Amino acid sequence: MPVSIAPIENGESGLSVRQKLNLLFAGAAAGSLGSVSPEELAAMFDHDAPAVPTGLVMDSVVADGQTVLTIAWDFNSEEDFLNYDLQIKEADGPWLSIQTAAETEVRAVKPNATYSARVRAIDKSGNVSAFCPVVMHTTAKDTIPPAMPVGLQINAGLESIWLTWVANVEADLAKYEIYESAVDVTPLDTDEPSHTTLANNFVRAGLDMETHLYFWVRAVDTSGNKSPWSAQKDAETGKIRGEIKVALTGVTFAPGQDTGDRLTWTAGSISYGVAGDVPTVQALPAGQVDWTADTVYVCFVPGDDEITTTTSLTALYAADSVILGIYKGGTDYQVVEGKAFMDGGLLLAQTVGANQLVTNAAVITGAAQIAEAVIDDAHIVDLDAFKLKAGSTMTGSLLVNGAYRLDDGGALVNGGTTKVLPGQIYISDGTSLTNWIVGTGTYMDGAMIGTGTITAEKAVFGQRGLTIEGIEFQANSPTTNKVSWSAGTIKYIGDDGNIATFNITGSNATWSSGTLYIYYVKGTTTLAATAAPATAFQSDRVVLSVYRGGIDLVTDYGRVIIENGWLKAGSITADKADIASFRTSLLVADVITASMINVANLAAISATLGAVNISSAIIGTLQVGSANIANLSVTSQKTQRLDVI
């Protein structure tokens, strides 16, 4: 027998719903329900949305200094009604949703502000109606003005003046008005403002330098009520004073005195003034300062009668001081005397103090001392440098002592081809660089360096710019026919122009026959060894030592060292050698060929020579402890004494 179940109604009691569901489940289990279509099943539930609310209205009043907004709409009489979704927004702001079962809503709002509202109904089944049409309302104005702004502060720059003050806390604050005047006359309440702003700060830009202005600020609320004008503040934009020239007479600075960190100066005078004016001359007493930390700025304030010091850049520039020098303890004192000075990342001048200076153009009319600088692009009319280091240099025209020029077309030096590359100068076409350093002439002509033109305590030629620290080679170590080397450091100028440093690990290699080359490969932290010259002498490698077994170890391979009058070389190649005295513990050569040997004294503990061919020999004394000469040919010989032990 078919079972008949009435639809479940909105708002039906829980007991009734359970009874209907139990009948439904029992009928389904007994098979007495027959077939149920989706439409019949859907008809058992409510899908009808409630009616759209009507009669939405808004009104506002000001009571006890507070603006109150009232929103109302008509009652929904549907039996399955649950609640309303009321949404409110101020001006173009976001919607604020309020769930309520009442037909009215009362809210405290801003005066003289525009609000919008809309409402929709929701039933117990969750069905939602559409929103009613939006209603807009401008709330009533109040008559209470906001508080007068306080805490007005003002700061002036070269072409701008910055104003700040304490922010008002009124909820209906709309804006601030600023009155600007060239005279100190308080504005009237009816005066129109010069500027408006929403924030509690303002920048008056676009002014001329040395412009003096007065400012007042007032607050305005949404009802148009205006506070009284604030207390007046005034400021004057800055100016760039003329460069003050200073010259000290009789004042001598002596760093490193007494405690070692004391700078003293003698009495004298200073002449100072702006170019075009009559300079002022002021007598100065002697003085001193003790350095403890940081940087001590030695300065003079125009109008003072003494030299002063400070460690504060703020104080220095606030006093409009001229920097005379910078002291960093010990003997580290650098003279400035009013000139621009760059110390690391800090640029010091008469009126500039900055951790960073960014400018499209900079003009220094005096002199600039730069400790360290990174320059992306520079156009230099005249360059006088004690030291110039660069990863690469490109120039259209370069004059050195008026003698040399590099042009775009051919990079010409005296008509030849010149390339300046990292670590080398290449000159071709038989040209030379003359009169480069001293008047007597230092020149490079082909493979020759002019004599008497290089002065140095120590000169090292070769090894392609490597600086080797701590690496020592030892033959027969750790066992016979092995060569070992200690750990150390290798430094050189890298491709980026900076110093590259690599810590080299100690190790050893085994000799079996021939010559074993110990070499360094660019950019690595180890040394390598090979008996193949083609491997050792590749372009990215430098041979540091050669080993032929036993104690036959040359640790200065490829270098010529001149130090304290001594010549030490791994190998020497020369068209002519004029030697007063030649001493060596080991002389090894396949062939010695010379048109003439003129030696006052030749002494060698042992000599191993493949062949010696001498056209003429003048030897004062020849002493050889052990000689192994395969062939000796002397056309003419004059020897006072020949000893072969």
C-alpha cells in the first residue's frame, strides 16, 4: 500500500519533521513508496526567496554633540522569515553588513557625510531576497569646530620648507588648511588658505633660496567648522655661500706627540674670506687635541679666534666651520684647509656632510682628495695622479707630460701601436716610450729597458704579477726524488680589477725523469706538477719551480730578483752581460756561446756545461770546484789564474 507523506513546512516542529522522515525511511525499506522523481523530491523542500524589503528611509539629527543616523524599512510578515541583511557605507567606502531581525537601525556617524544603505530578507531555509534600491543620505551638520592644531615644527632646506604638527583626533576631521605669508601678520578667520592637506605634514617646495616665510595651520571638519589658526612659525630657505678660502701662516701641525695619539699645532694666523672680498686675518694661539676613537675634525669657525676640534659632523656643519684637517690618531693627519675631502664613503666639505652623495653633476672648483671612489663614467679634462689603477682603460686622447697620445683610430703612441692591458703594456712597430718618468729617460724599446732609469729597493720581474706569500719548496721531501711545498697564499689583480686572494694547500710531487714543472693554475687553491712543458706553460698557468730529482731544485723559475745589489735569477737571457763578479753554487748549461767574456772573478763550486764556445776571454780569476765540460773552445784566452779542483 503506497505511503502518503505531507511536505515538510518551513517552521515545522522538530518532532513532526522526525515523524515524517521516519515514515519516509520505513516506506523506503518496505518498498511501498514506489518511484519518486527529482521534481517530487524537490517539492518536499522550500526554495522560494522572501519578498524584497520595501520602504527604506534614512534620517539624521545632531544631539549632545553627536550625529545620529536612523535607518528604517517595512515589516516582513512571511511565516518563515528569519532576519534582514542591512548594508551601510560612507561615501565610496566598502559596505558594512549588519544582521538584524528589527526594522530599524540607529548608528553614530560623522556629521555632514554622505551614507548609502540597502537591505534584503533571509528566510529559515536560507533563501535570500534581492536587495532593495539603494538609498543615500547626507547627515546633519554639527556646529562644533575641531581643536586648534598644536606642535607646529618647521625646517628649511635650500629651496623647500617642511612643516609638521600633531595630528587631530576628531572623527569628523576632513582636512588641514595652511596660511602662508611673507609678513608676520596673523590671518583672519575669513582669510582663504594658501594650501590644504589631508596629512599632518606639508612640504612647501619650489622656493628661491633666502626666502623668508611665515606659516599658520588650522583644522577643518566635515561640517565645515574651522579651528582657530595655530601659533605662527617662520623659516628661511638656505643659501650656498661663496667658497671660503683659508690660508694658514706659521701654523704647523704635529701628529703623534706625547702619548702618541696627540695632535699639536703652533701659534700663527689664518687669512680667510670669500673670493672677491678683502680677506680677514685672525691671530691663532697654539693648541692640541688627544685622539681616542673615530675621526677628529680640526676646524675653524669664521669669526672665532682659535682652532677648534670636534668628532661630530652635525656640530661641525651647524657651526658653519671650515675643515682644516682630519686626525685619526698616531701620525695619521691629513691636511684639508677648506678643500673638498672624501674619506672612505664620506664626503667632507665646507657645507656638505653625507654618507652618500648622488648627483647628476658635480663641480669642484678647488681640489679634491679621494681615498676611495667608484666612478661609472667620468670626463676628465686634466688628470694629475700619483697612483692610477684600473681593470681597463679606454680613452680618446691621453697626454702624459705632453709627449704621448692615445687616439680612437689607432691607439697611437709616437706613431706606434700601444695596448694597455691588465698586467702589461704592449708596444709594437719599433716605437718607444721616452722621457716617461725622469729627465734622463726610461724607455721600453723592443725587449730592452734603458739602464740607469729604474730605482728600487727590490725589483722582481716575471711570474705575471703574482704575489706569493708563505709557499716554500724543499727537495728530497718527504722522501728521495720528491719535492714538497708548504701552504701559503697567492695574490694577483683579477679580471675585475680587484685583488684576488687564494689560500694554497701544501702538498708534494714525485720526480722520475727529465724536468718536473710545479705550476699554479689561475683561480685554484692548489699547485700542480707535470713533466710536459705544453701542459705547464698554458696561458692560464705560471710555473713557480722546476725539479730534476735529488737536490736539483730551482725555486725562482721564471723570476729575476734584484735586491740590495744582488741578482738572483731562475733564468737569464741577454745579448750582452758585463759582470764584475759572478758567484754561484751550481752552474748548469747545455751551451755557453759568447763572443767575449770579461770577468774579473768567476767562482763556482761546480759547473756542468755541455759546450763552451768563447771567441775571446779575459778572466782575472777562474775557480771551479768541480767541472764537467763536454767541449771547451777558446779562440783567444787571457787568464791570470785558472784553478780547477
